[in-house]
Amino acid sequence: MGPMTPLHIAIDASRLAVAERTGTERYSYELLAALARVDRRSRYTLYTNGLPAALPPLGPNMALCSIPLPRLWTHARLGPALLRARPDVAFIPAHVVPLARPPAAVVTIHDLGYLAFPDAHTARRRLELHLTTLWSVRAARRVIAISAATRDDLLRRYGADPARVAVVHHGLAGAQFRPPNPNEIAAARARHGLERPYFLYVGTVQPRKNLERLIAAFAQAAGAGALGEAELVLGGRRGWLSAPIERKAAELGLAGRVRFPGYLPDADLPALLGGALAFAFPSLYEGFGLPVLEAMACGAPVLTSATSSLPEVAGDAALLVDPRDTAAIAAGLARLAADPALRADLRARGMARAAGFTWERCARETLAILRDAAGERDAAAPQRGILS
């Protein structure tokens, strides 16, 4: 590849096919959009499994290639397509490196939650996740970890080569996640019937998110009269074992004060976050914890966990608690409900911290790694993210 030849980057864009984006789907969407903004020189081919539900704004140097297949798409469709196209580098932002692949492949590993919470998966699924992660770490020329916590897990659990693993933190969609004005907050609260003060959680409703303990902590603080009339709103799609979480509220006599509204529309999120007493996210394990940054950017005081990647992301801009200590979570909720000065301080700290996380920065750091993997050595290619 000559110095003036545009780099040909092939990307697994299959996650764009999901209509309701969370986690890895949002990462893929926002990163592709940011690459379109920061890089007009390279040539991109985006491979999808059928026509995507929504496309980010793409640049004129980006071509879409739909190669649908109901099953085994990565290995039976994407791999052979990459071998035929012979790109300078293949990027897998949220999936598995194909068995057949070009020599230069880069993969993003988001978390090792299946090791932290094995009961959340069947034995077969755990084995599949273990083998595909092991393969991807071995097969890729470079590996991107979305946090130092995930990088450390890869080094410790999979013996990954530290020289081949770089940390690139997520960004934020700045146009969407911003402090809402009072009219926007009032309108969103009216649409969702939120007449009383509320604590808000946003994410999948599943055991790893520690929601049963959050509900118990809410009940403990409410029972002590520390929360006034506040409600707890747990927004998100139902996930694995969500039914016991919903039953927990009824068992504790909180059916009227704990709400499960389901997936909250992206358009309403900033106003709902900005209008909350606080964003409560005491998750047991996160590869990154993007919802924490989104809440901070919208002006919500944040209560989150002092474990996994969450202290790395939150820094000193959140109230950190032991997620396995129900009393500690309850005390945190009570402090936030009773102390407007604390809420104001966390709100200001959070907005300042969130401003440092942009998808443009994420795209530039990712592009440096792709160029490095393709042979375009860039002395500025990061080994650690912005929090190192």
C-alpha cells in the first residue's frame, strides 16, 4: 500500500439492523457516524445482514454492501466477502472475527460479563462466548477494549498481549444528550405520567443490573421516610429473568411507586434524565457504563457502583456505592433526595466530565489503530484511553 493510496477499511455493520439500539448497537451506529465525519480520505465498505433499520449519516467514501443470511452470517457470509474484497483492514466493532479473514483485523471487545455472571447464560452460550472471545483475541491483529477494566480482564483471563490491546472509550452523542430546558422536562414527564419526583434507571431489566437490590434499597429508604413521595422508574426492555425483578416491587408493597415503562424512546431520554432527582445505576458489572455518561451529560446527578469500569467512567462526578450493599444504596438514595446542594454539585461535575467523551475522539483513536493494523504506523496511536 503506497503512502498516497487511500486505506480500504471493511466494517462489520450488522449491528445497524437493530431498530432499538442499546449497548453495542449504539456503539456501532455512533462510531460509524463519527468516522464519516472525521475521515473522508479512506474508502469504507460496510457489510450488513440485510437492509439496516436505520443508517447513520454516511460519507461519500462509504459504500453499503448487504449480504443477508438468516444463520451463521459472520462466518458464512462476512468472512468470504472479506476474502474476496481484500481490504487493507477489517474492523469488527461488536461481534466475532470471522474464521476466514484478511490478515489485518481489528476487533472491539466490550465486556466479559459471561465470566462475571455465568448464571445469566446457559452452559452452551457461556462456552460459545468463551470460545469466540478467545478466538477473536487470538485472531485479531489489534484489539480495542472499551475500558481499562475490560482490558485488564482480557489480559488476566485470556492472556492477551498487552502490546496489541488498546483502550478507546465510548463517546457521547452531544446533539442528543444535553441538559434539557424546563419546558422539555415538563412535556416528557407529562407524556410518561410522572407527576411526582422520581429516581430513574435506564437499561435492560436483568439481574446483572442489580435491580432487585435497588428496589429493596428504595423500599428501605422510603420506609424510613427519607424519600418523600419519590418514585422509582426502571426504564428499559425486559431481559433475562426480568419477571422476578418486577415481582420484587409487588412483594415489598411498592407496586404503585416502582414503575416499569419498558423501552424509553431516545427522543424522551434527555428530558427524563434531566428531570430526575438522580440517575440510579448500581450495576454489578459493566464493560463501560455508557448510561452513566449520558445521564451526566443531561444534568442528572448520578448514583452508581464502585466496581468494574464504573469508577473509571464516573470519576469524582458521581456518588459511588458498594452495589452489593443494600443499605449503602439506600443511604445514597436518601442523601440525594434530601440534599439539593449535593445534587447541584454532582450535576455540575457530571456535565463537565461528560464533555470530555466525544464520538469524534473515539473515531480518531479507532482510526489510528486501524491504520496501525494495516501497516500505516502512527506514532500517536493510543495505547490507553483518555482516562489513563
